Amino acid sequence: MNNSITRILSLSFLSLAASLPATGQEIMSGEAEIRNLDVSRAGNSLNVDMSVDITAMTVGGDETVILTPVIVNGDRSLDLPSVEIMGRRAYMHYLRNGEQTVTGNAAGTARSLRRWQRLGRQQSVAYSASAPFEKWMRGATLVIREESCGCDDTPLAIGSTHVGRVLYTPYTPQYMLSFIAPEAEPVKVREESFSAHINFKVDKHDILVDYRENAAELASIVESVTRVGKDSDLTVTSISIDGWASPEASENYNLTLSQRRADALADYIADNTDVDRDIINATGRGEDWSSFRTRVVEMTTLLDQDKVLEIIDNGAMSPDEKDAALKQLIPPAIYTRLMNEVYPGLRRNDYRIVYNVRNFDVEQARALLDSDPGKLSLSEMYRVAALYEKGSAEYDHVMAVAVRTYPAQTAAVVNAAARMIEAGDYDGALSLLEKAPDNAYVLNARGLAYARSGDADKAREAWTRAAQQASAEAEHNLAELEKSME
């Protein structure tokens, strides 16, 4: 006969539970039935309640049938108080002699016994017992051990019947990961950065359109500025130009030269676009030793590369002294390679176009989501997401576009990761979160992804770090994790 298992969980106590339908579980080869079995944990006690229907049981006059509920898990077991069903003469003997004779029965030694006389009619015995709960009982089996003894009080094992599993219902942690509302962006400021390599004649700052590859480079600069300026959704607020020089002349000279060349590009942009010269800021930065070093590292075939890097990194030398030391390297081909392959790339103008983007209503935002998402704020994207049912393909698509557009924004990363966790994509969520800054929001989400994937140690570590940053959600999640681990 199949058993039905009932799981019990409440806020006040953890439970173990096993139950049987009213029709019961046969024992004693069908002569008895266990009905209404309930095994539950309340606090530190394991409670067993059931009734034993003995209507079909045949018991001889001098016979005692002993039924012992036993909790069994592997090599661990616990006998609960037994039920003794006695024939008429055995029961009368018990009444005349009290506990002494029967407790001397080897099958009943060191156990509490509940005794009934078999009356030969429909009869049911109510049973209730409790014992201290121990962890090994989780997942145990409830067995009824069946024994019989006659006049000589020698127990005879009849058999045993499994009547159900004592199931452990683990505490279900209620973890918290709230949706993060993005910061308000009343004015949407955006920028685009470029690097322009304009060729100048030696010691000159005049821009010559027809000199070397300047025509194509200058056309690209004008196109990038014009494209932004002609977009009716955008308003250019400033253009910043940083002029850089290579180090073959003196430091002061190169600083001045880089300023003149930056000013020349600013004038060119103003003359060839609709941008007012007043909002173009040009700054000469001088020699770019940082980029110089990066390019030397990339030149793995450069002779004496280590010596070149040692000179560049020498903090005791001025830029002019470094340049002089590079010129003195032997063979001279080293410096020649630097002049021909590295220095031209250092003579450049970096520029940034800064602009404001107008605000959009939800339908306009939906139309731009895939075609030009950079124009939308995170709030505008989330208003589009709200048009769809959470968890739908459309909703998840908006979350994916949001985090792809704003990978550095905590709200975008955490909210997208939360959707992945809900969908069971823990690896995807962790991949996203591992690239994000270790702030409290990210750490809390990372802890949830680890917990859901079954890595309690990493979840605890992430939540502990988040709690140290005053995350109330992480503190709550840590407490929930510990409850589930008890």
C-alpha cells in the first residue's frame, strides 16, 4: 500500500513529517494497520502520533504481541515506547502481578510499554510518544518491529514493516534582492571620444589638408562632430581637445607646440562645422610618456627593449634627460626605430564631444531601444520594460539591452542579474556580477547567485562582505542562510 508524505513547515519550528492515509499501512502480515501516522518536530522533540487498528489481529490467550516503533537511519536507530497487545490470560496475569512480571520480559526491558487486552472485536489503539530530536533522524525511516512471546516470556521476532519515511523538511530561506531604481538623470549628458592623428610639418602647427593622410583624418573629425550636431535629439555642449607631442625636442617646447596644434584643430572644427569656437576647449598636454611606454612594451622585437623601458621608468631623470639617454643608445638603430615607429603615433589630438540628449516618452523610448539605446536613460529603459510582463522574453530583452548599454551602472547590472537568478541562470548572473564593482548591492546579488547554485561558502563570503558595507539585505540573507544550514 502506498504511503502519502505530508511536509510541515511553520515560522516557529522546523518539522519532520510522515503521514498515512486513513486506510492505513498494513503490518503483521495484514492483521493490523497503522492509521493517521504523524511524525513532527516541535523544538527539540520528535513527536509520533498514530492509531493501530488491531481488529483483524489474532492473539492467543497466553500470548503478547509487541509492536515497537523504531526510527532508523543507517546504523543509527531509536526504539520508541512499545505497544503490547495481550491475550486474555496474559492480560489477567499482568493485572494480578503488575509491572514486575511483564517488564521482566526480555522484549520489554528498559522500555516503557503501553498494554491493551485484545477484546475480540473492532478495536483501535491510540498511540502517542516523543523523544529528544537528534540530527541523524533527518531522512530516517519509521519501522514497526513485530514480536510475540508466550508463557515463558521469551520474545519471538515476527518481522518488521516500514510504515513511512521520517522526512526532514528543510527550512526554506526567504532571501532578499530588491530591484534597484536607477539614479535620476534630469539632464542626460553623453560624450564620445576620438583620437585624431593629424600630420604636421616639423616644428609647425598649421593644418594642411593635402599633407599626407590629413584629408581623410580631417573629414572623419568633421563627420563625427557634424553627425552629433545634426541629430535633433542632441545638443552639443562642449568639445574638448587634448594635444600631445613626441619627446624628441625639449619638454617646454613640446608643451607649447602641443598647445598650438590643439588650438589649430579647434579652429579648424569651428571653421568647418556649425559648432561655436567658444565651446571648444583646447589644451596642450606636452609629451605623452605613458603612451610611449605602452607602445615600447608592444614592440617585442625592439633591440634592448629592457634598457629602453628602464630609461622611460627612471623617476630620477627629467623628460629631457630621458630623451637624451634614448638618443645615446647603441646601436643608433634603436632610437631610429623609436622615431619612425613610435613617435609619430604620439603626435596626436584626442577630442571628446559632450552633448545633452533630450528626454523621451515611453513609446519613443521603445522605438529607440534597439536602434539607438545610448540615447535612453536607464529609467527610460525600465519604463519600456514595465510595458511587458516580468519574466517575458520582451522584458528580459530590455534588461539585457540595459546592462549592455550601461555595464558600469550598478542598477543595470544587479537588476539584470536578478532576472537571470529568477530564471535559474546562475552562471550567467555570476559572469555578469563578477565584472562589476564590489559594492554592497553587487555583493548581495552575487551571494544570492551562489546560494541558489548551492555554494553556501561563497554565498556566505559575499554576504559577509556586503554586510560589512551596511547592507541590511545582506545581513538578512546571512541569517536566512544560517537557518537553512542548521
